[in-house]
Amino acid sequence: MDEDSLANVQRKFGFLFQGAALFDSLTVAENVLFGVRNLKPEELKHGDEIVARCLGLVGLKDEVAALKPAELSGGMKKRVGLARAIAHEPEYILYDEPTTGLDPIMSDVINDLIVNIRGKLKITSIAVTHDMKSAYKISNRIAMIYEGRLAGLGTPSEIQSSTDPMVHQF
């Protein structure tokens, strides 16, 4: 795959990493624009607008843009990570344990953001999680993998009512 083809694939995806994976040496604004800088550098001339729009979509105020990650709470870091994931306008977002390390209230806030952003931006979301409350809230389809095989597949209600002992136990 040549460099242009790889860049075209990368532009289609946004990622929200388990620990948000923000760069400590960068401001929130610089973190949000990281993907834009690398995947759509021509859009950097609109950087301030992109940062304001993305922070607004995740419920953060513009003043947060000047802060460093060390000045943020865990929930704010997740929100900034989500703002970074959507900044270059991907078609898909991959979520790695999006609520890990958060209290139940902030977990629910993040789940609501995932659902709202998916609807507003028409983005396909794929989440890896062991948090079934989150899975039921953010998913319209669930696949359960156990020991490398597909153990369950269906809508949240189908998974909840599964008679498969392994799926039921989980």
C-alpha cells in the first residue's frame, strides 16, 4: 500500500483510546488538531473553528483549549480524546474501553456523548468494552468474543435474553 492509499484509509478512522492517550506536552487545542495536522493539513487554517466545534460537541468550553492534559480530570481527558477523534471528520470511530477508569456518572456522560455524536455526525462506531451497561446503551449490535470465537451476536435485547450459558454469565 503506497503512502497516499494509507493516508486515505487513515482519514476514514478516528480513535478514542482507553486512557485518552493525550500528548502531555501539547495543549488541548494542539491535541484536538493532531489528526487534522497529519491527515488534513490544509484544514489547519480553520483550526480555531475546528477546536471550538469539537470541544462544543463533547460539552467542553473554549477556555479548555489552552490547558494541558495534566490540568484535566479523567472525564475531561476522555472528552478531549473524543474531540480529537472527530476533528478530521472520520467515517468510523473505534473506541477502546471508552468508560474505563471513570465513575458511573461520568461513564454515563461519555456513553451519551458517543450516542449523540454518532447521530449528529452520522459516524459508524465500533466499541471494545467489557462494561455491559455501556454496551447496551451505545450499541445497536453486540458481538461477544470468547477464546477467539464468536460466542454471541445480536441486538442488545437479544444478547440480554440469550439462552447461551456463556453469554448469559457474562
